[in-house]
Amino acid sequence: MDHILKKYCPRIEFESYEDFAENFRIVPSEGFNFGYDVVDEWARVEPGKKALVWCDDDGVERTFTFAELSSLSNRTANALAGLGVGKGDVVMLILRRRWEYWVAAVALHKIGAILIPGSVQLTKKDLVYRAQSAGVKMMICVDDEYVVTQVEQAVAEAPTITQRIIVAGERDGWFNFDELIGGHTDTWARPTGEAATANGDTMAIYFTSGTTGLAKMVRHDFTYPLGHIITARYWQQAKEDALHLSVSDSGWAKFSWGKIYGQWICGATIFGYDMKKFVPATLLQKVQDYRLRTFCAPPTMYRFMLQEDVASYDLTSVETWTTAGEPLNPEVTRQWEELTGKRIREGFGQTESVVLVATFPWIEPRPGSMGKPSPMYNIKLINEDGKVCEDGEEGEICVSGLEEAWPPGLFVGYYRDDALTAEAVGGEHYNTKDVAWRDSDGYYFFVGRNDDVIKCSGYRIGPFEVESALIEHPAVVECAVTAAPDPVRGLVVKATVVLAKGWKASDELAKELQDHVKRTTAPYKYPRIVEFVDELPKTLGGKIKRAQLRHESGVAE
């Protein structure tokens, strides 16, 4: 039990939150590599141990042991190396929730290549920017018509992409994944010397949502998976040899939070459901049929599932329900507890981190609260004057003490941007730019982003990008994108638009603008509400009063 966990955590059992916060430690080994030290190690010690139970909407199901994943990842490493991928090369995966993601990710870690996860909703523009910014050498993509089209259009403007591999299909100009790895041996030697990975080497890059401009490249090193021990074991409470499901596409950081690293370090079995579209009833049925033990999903999914007859499903196998991605409505918590007998445990973190604040096992869930700080993270709330907040006072959530020790799981900077890195983590603390307050019992309550980011259906949407897309349309002379309340999704994107001369407001034009945004940027970012006005409220300095727009829409400040 806990074979691997004990290698990196001197102590894993605790009597209270206070004991946990004071005494939990993660001690990375030199040259830690998730591919060898977790996947291959489980394959050596318990080759028949289940690592992944995978299924899709077409009724296909596969179960993979750690021994099988070790073998498949070795074949994939040989295949990728044969195509010229080496240590430090950048490879982008757009694989939805296909089982091949897990295989390819482990293979890239073994090689020492840099992994960039990508969403299936990325446009040509998004892909060109990512490829040019990070120097992407290879694309590995699921055979999806939209994805393939966007990639093929992007390649002409992204000369660094020299190889393309297709998964679950055939395409001219693409290598077939199965055929490619099938022609290689499953023997792969762990590199030594200069070819081996060091703890500080770049393992993965995540692109941020670009809330205030172009997306930033968040750099995580090879110790990043160890930080997710806190996420998996102590927040999600993933159990060894038990099925865990976190609902996330592989293109998002949430996948790393809940579908690979911490869970496998803990010896849990990951449940991978490749759903092309979220259908609440189907997801509930999966939870019942596979007898899942632990479950995590964004609040929006809980809200949609509550529209179904939850009581008609046998969900008694689930011991822990968790959520992250946006604030959880207390009413959702109340209804879920009424139907399942258990409260949902919130967690908070970012693409730049592992879970920072959460409702850990020793903490009674408090509706509306994220919980309490993770151990090893010196969390402080800093007010506008730069002082530590008192209880009840709102402030920005900061990870302090960086000059003394670097917390496992916290990003190590922004890729290829030393100036931005120095600004973000070059001082005493890292400022998440998210605002919260703490009650007298030490519980943290999320308030909102200190800028205008919109959290909708588990996604973070930057107004600037949506506004830029709208401005490209000839009808739009000026616009402001803010959040608006929605009874199911919590918040949706709203565009307040000033029309150019010669254009008249109409439902048809609103639909045209929505479609335009879908074509120009990722489709999920389109404004579900379009309001036409004669002018936007502005400050004397000419800045749009977004807070006023949110207030007029009924969004609480």
C-alpha cells in the first residue's frame, strides 16, 4: 500500500488539519521523472495493477495495467525518437480524452520532451500563436475534422511543425499512431548523463486563457507531478486501486489535476471517459455503472446533473465529490447533499499551480467556501496596500515565502519570457490575482478575479480576446465583454455592443456576431447574450466601466 507515495512523503497519515498543515512534506528525488519513477515503478512492483479504465460514447472499452502502459509508452518513445523528437523538443497533443493521451504523455516525459496539451476547440490562429511562441515541432491529434482542418491550415504559418501524427484515423500527410508504434520495440533505456532529465528541466507548458492580452506560457518542471499528491490524495481523496474520475478534456490543466499525475502516484485507477459531448444523464449512468469511488467536476456539470432525476441513480459508491474551476453555488451544495448524503468539497488553484486551498478530509465542508490552505503553501491574503489581510477583509491570494523555499507543484516561470517570470515569481511571493476573504475559523471564500476574467461552464474566458474578435466584424465599432448571470451555467459571456454607422440592431445581427466569434476564436467563448447600446459607460480617462456593466446585468460585485 502507498508504495510510491512513501518514497516522496516522509509521512502520509495525519490526525487533523493542523497536523497535516504543519507536518506534511514532499521530498523530490534527484532526477525525478514521472514516466520511470511512477508508471514504470508500478509496472515493476505490481505489473497487473489497473492504471486506466477507458471507454467512449460508442461503447468501446479498454482496461490498461501499468505493465501495459509501460510497454506502450516505451514503444511510443521509440517511435517519436525515430521521428527526431529528443530532450527539450516541444510536442503538442490534441487528443480530447482518448487513451492515447496517457500513453503519449508518459512517452514524452521519458524522452524528456516538452508536452503542450491543447484543446480540440483551438482555432488556426490559436495554433499558429502557440507553435510560433513555443517552437512546436510535432502535433499528435485525434482524427476530428475540425481539429485536423485547423492544424493543416496552421502548418503553413508554423514552419517549426515538421511532423504530424493522427490518432484513431487515417489522414494523408499524417503518420498513423497505431501503425507507427506497432513497428517499434517496447524496450527503452532510461537516458543517463546529459540526456537524462533534471528536476528543473521543462516538462510541460500550459497556455493561459490570455485574460489581459495574448496567452502566457506557464512552465512546469519535472517535479510538478509530485505537487499533485496534495490534489489527489488529500483533496480528491483518491484511493489506491479504486476508480477516480475528474471530468476534463486533456487540453486543460484540470486534466493534470485529476486524470494522471497525483492519482497514479497514489496508485488509484483512473476512469477515462471520452465523451464528445456532455450529457448529464449519461455521466450519471457512468458513475453508477462503473461504481466510481471519487469524482470531480466543475460546478456547471453539477448544476446540469441536478436537472436530471439524480435520486434514480445509485451513486452510493462515491465516497468523495469534489469541484473546482469556478465558485460553487451554496444552493448546489445543499441540493447535492440532500440527494446523495454528501457535500461537495471545493478546491482552488490555477494553471500555474496544484491545489492551493481546499476542503481537506479533516475539514467539514462549508457551503460557499473553498476550504483551507494546502500544506507547504504559505498562503496569504494581501490587500491593496500590500499588507496581510485581517479576517473578513478581502485581498489577493498570494503564495508567499518563495525566497526561502519553492513549493512543489508551483510553476517555475513563463517559458521564453524572463522579464514576465521575474515579475511574477522573482520576489517574495506569487500573486494569483484572485481575490478572497477568510473567516475567523480559517475558511477561505472566493470573491473573484481582480481583472475581468469570466468563468463560464468551467472555462476561464478573457474579455479582451472576445472583444478583439467582435471588433473584427464591420458592424462593431466598440464593445465590452462582461459576465452575466445564468440560472444553470452560473455565469455566461455577455457582449455590450456599439454599432458602426449604417448598421441596425436586430436578432439576426446578434446571431451573426455570435457566429463570427465562434469562427474567429474558440467556439465556447462566444457571447450568449448580445446587447446593443448607443454608447458605453466610461471613466474620465476613457476606460470602460466594466463594473457598472456587470452590476446592470445583475452580477454581484
